[in-house]
Amino acid sequence: MEKKHVLVVEDEPSILQFWQRFLDELNLSEHTILLDDKAAREMLNHKKYDLVVCDIILPHQTGFELAELARKKNPHTQIILTTAYGADLSRFRPKEQKFHLLQKPFSNLSELKNLIVSLLSGKDVFAEASEDSFSHDEDYPEVTRWSF
């Protein structure tokens, strides 16, 4: 598989370090890891990404806004939004965007690896996932909630 382009935007340095190590070990992507959400906006304006992993709550904008921008550049961009809090999606009005919502902290890294590999290779994300690792949001059917 050719290397995919991945952008990770996170305002917590320790989580950024986790993503850097995790993606380095997978060796499937050329990835950019950013602490600055303003820089992420600039990057998304100039480059298409196959996968964007982004915290929902950022200092200057929401992960939903960055996801929307990424999809404008590449409608096939896969989106994973992360949160350490319960996500009340009605606050953000996700505009019927399909995305994956990943609850922090991550404890089952093999499940996370399966998700990332499936998204980058275009495979069915549910094929290798355990039944208790995901759920579909009743109010927002385009959202898949993951808990590892």
C-alpha cells in the first residue's frame, strides 16, 4: 500500500507524542503532528489528507470545523475526532458529516490499530472490530462512537 497522508491535531502534548509513536510504528503514512490548530487550518488549505485525527475542543476552533475544511479539499478524507469528555454533538451541529468519534484515553491499541489500518486501506472498519468497541449514535447516524 502506498503511503497515505495523515494529519493529527491535538492540543495536549502527551497525546501528540502518543500519535507520533503510534503512527511511526504503523509505518503506513506520511504524517504531520500539530499542537497548533491555526497551523492545521493553514495545512488543510494547502494539502489533501487521507485521514485527519483531531481533538474536538481546540483553542481557536473546533475539530468539526477542521474536519469540514479537510472534506472540502478531499471529500474522501476519513475523519476521527477525539474527546476526553462526553461529546454532546448537538452543541457542534456536525452537518451530516460522516466521522468516527474516539473516546480518550485509548487502552486497546490493537483495536485502534485495526481502525486506523482499515480507514487508510479502505477496508470495512467493522470487520475486525469487537462488537463492544463501537456504537452508532441514534441522533447522528453518520457518527460511529469508538471506545477502546
